[in-house]
Amino acid sequence: MAGRGRGRGRSRGILDMSTTSPGGLQDKQQDGENQDAQGDASSRAAADTNSLTNNSQQATLSLEDMKSILEDTRTYSENSDSKRVLMCARNFVRTADDVKTLASLIYNKCLKDCSLAKRGSEICNSLTSIEVGGVQFRSCLLSLVQADYTARNELMKENPSRFNGFTAFLCEVFGVMRTNTNEVFKPLVGPIFDCFNLVLGPEPEEGSEQADEFDVDEDACENLAIQIQCIGRLLEEHGEDQLTHLMDRIRTCIINSKSPARVRCCLLEVVEAYARGWESASSHTAQFYCDTAVGIISGLIL
């Protein structure tokens, strides 16, 4: 594996590493010392060796190595072990900038493909212990989320695919990650509803009964339907009033909107999920929506 620069040279990996302590060979050359002195020297050498081994293992992976791991879609498969990613991360980070880079690599990979959001958030959850120089992995991750949330309006207009990836990742972080006291990230509740409402378009201005016409993006609406069914119960627990308002908007959108059938189908599925308390749909209901979606995509249902 290629070295990361800064004079590290080539890394041979954790298991292939061997280190010797400074002066560790000197004891063997002192034939005149008694057995007790040799024992003391050996103990000191062993301690030094352990210390150096720990330090050497702090950065045995290069930036390119870490990129290769985190940009490989197989890393985010359900069969992959997040502990392996944690081990690799611990053997990559050395500086605070490395922690920021680690968070950025995972975050941007998940935003490129919203289907990776769930597994990506689980990997991020396993990396929360990563910290160098007071810079925490979790803080770096949430800073990235905050930046895209602030620019959500522009993001949706200019890069809808990234907006969908962001919304999916935001929801999965809320559903998966927990604080140090094992609580959900309550500050994420408002941003999640803001993103959902953004998908449905502008709300009517005060004094007006109907908002300006807005074409609801089909992919964004499908993403909303998928995510809210995963975290609906949590949202209802921590933002009941906001959820009630969102559901009213969804019903209105179904009734009044000139949106295509795919959008109405997704929103109707959300209404049903809400009505049954976010419990899983029966096999018959799931099959109905699956068949309907296929019919819509194939043009059989308008």
C-alpha cells in the first residue's frame, strides 16, 4: 500500500509489522551483567516495543487506501462488518484533518447513492469513538449535514440527486445514531420535516387557500415515502405537531395536486402507513403498491 506522505514510506499492514525498541539490542551485548539486570532491561524493552507498536499502528493506511475502502460499494453491503471499517479507520487517522477527511469520504459516498444511506449511517455510528486532538468524528459528520441543510433549497434545485441522498442520510442518522446518553438526535427533527415539506413544494401564503402550482419531483417523493415509513414512529414521538401538519399537506397534495400518478401513489402509501401506526404493511397491501408502481412506470396506469 502506498504511503500517505509525511515521510511514512510503504506500509506493510498491521499483521506484517515488526518493531524494535531503541537500544533493545544493547542488552544482548552486555555479557557481564547479572540475570536481574537483564530481566529489568528486557521489561523496559518490551514496554518500549509495545509503545512503538501502538504508535506505528495509528497510521498504517494511506489516504488512497482509505478512499479505496470507503468508495467501494461492497463496504456498504449488509454482509460487510462495520468493525473492519473501524479497524481501518483507526489505522488511518493521525491528525484532526484525517478525522474530517474520514467523515467526508463516507458522507459524500452516501449522498451520491441514497440506497447506501442506511448502511452508511450504521458505519458512522460505529466510528463515533474516533477522535484526534479534540476533533470528534461525529462532530465532523454533523457539520457536513448542517452545511447541506443550510443550502437545502439550492441543493434541491441544482442537484436533486444529492438532495435525495442528503434527505435519506439525514433520516437514517436520526433513526440509527444515538447520543452519548443513548437518545435520538432531537435537533434533527426540525431539519427532517423541513426537507419533507420542501419536497411537497411551497406552502400557501398567509391569506391564500392554495399555493402556487408546483411539480413534485417523483424521485424525491418516493424517497420521502421510503424514509418516513422507517422513522415515522420516532418522528411522531418527538415532533407530533409537525407530523400532523405534514400529513395534512400530503392529503391536500393527493386531492388537489396535478402531480403524476407515481407521486400520488407514494403519498397515498404514506397516508396508509400513518393510519396503521407505522406498522409494516400486510403482504397484500405491499403487493398492491408494488404492482401499481410497476404499472405506473410501464405506462399502464396514468
